[in-house]
Amino acid sequence: MKLAVRKRKIGIIPVLEVVEQERLYTPLPLIIYYHGWQTSKELVLTQGRKLAQQGFRVVLPDAQNHGEREASMSQVPSLTFLQSIYTNLFEFESIVDYFTQLGLENGRLGVGGVSMGGMTTCALLTQHPEIDVAACVMGSPSLIAYREQLEESFKKRKISVPQDYENLTSWIPYYDLALHYGEIKKRPLFFWHGIHDEKVQFVQTDRFVRNNLGPEITFHAANERHMVKVPTMDQVTDFFVNHL
């Protein structure tokens, strides 16, 4: 099976589109898959290939400040990180609309991501009932809890943040999946998180799953740190195959 990996520009958003060569112009289930902090779309290309081999059209965007959009990071703690997620949220619909207008998606939509991309995925679920299936790999389903983790880290390291930090990030509660999960449409939702994750606390995912466990949620707690290996990518792929 030959795969096509095409570079596209959707407005100002650089993306990779991964799809079977012989189905380039066939309407297919669409999966948008987001990379993590300080990486790029190319670093989730292996996952993209695995999904495309199973008959999906996979789109891998570069987040703001990353990859082809790389820019100097702000010295204000977490500003660039949160801005990158925020921009992903703004740009999501334009990516979906692009492929819809070309007639290249068949009405089935999946979203997934790694770390920062997983947080993007969970945030999107709060506002987009059109998403059918989602996968969060070592990202937090609670942006509020992650913000608290950051604030605690800043205090320990004696790093100052603006006094109105929470006001400046006042969009976060609207996109916190843990806060809104009881109110939104339930869809197949995959979580993978390493118990020894040193960057995104495992407890944030574990607490969410314990509080909301239902037949739609699949949770893999792994004896790993903040790293994605091939078996995890295979689990993600199998999940989308089974549910999308």
C-alpha cells in the first residue's frame, strides 16, 4: 500500500495530509491529529501513517509557534504554551471546513493528539459535538488542573507571573473537559498516560477517568514516563479503527 504525504497550506496553517495514494480524492473519515509542545507535525507523522494505512484521511497541523510557524518563546511563563493551544482551538473549524469543501471527508470526524495536542483534543470536545471519536495521549483532560500544576511549579521555582494570570487565561474554564463532561455528548474517548509522567501529571487523567468512567472511555495507564512508543501508536490506531 502506497501512502501519499502532501504538504498543504490552509490559510496560514501548514499541515501534512496523509492518505492512501489510490484514495486521494475519495471521501474518507477525517482525523485531525495534533503534535506536542516544542515539536512539529513531522513528529506525529508515524502515527499519521499508521492511521492512513487503515483507510483514514489524516491531517497533521503545525500549531502556532511550532514547526514551520516557529517563533521566539515568550519569557512570560506558559504564555507561548497556552497561546499555542488557544490558536489550535481557533483554527480547528477552518481545517475541517477546508476538507469538507473539497469533498474529501465522508461525515465521520476524529481528533487526537499527544501532550499539548491531547489537551487540545480534550478542549475541542467541550465545544464540538460533531467530533465522533477522540484520543488523548499523555495530555490533561483538565486545563484548570494543568494550570494549577504550572502555578505550583512557578511558586517552587520562584518564577513570577502576572497578578491577573487567571483572568488572562479566563478562556480555560470554558474548555476544561473535566468541568463540562457531564453536560456534553458522550463519544468514544481514548486516554493513554504514563504513571511516571514527569511533565503532565498522571493524576489529572486518572482522576478524570475515575470520576467519569463509562462504556465510551478507554484508559491505558502505562508504566512509562512522558514518551510515546510504537505500541501506544498501535493502540491509538486500533481505537480509531474500532470506533470511527
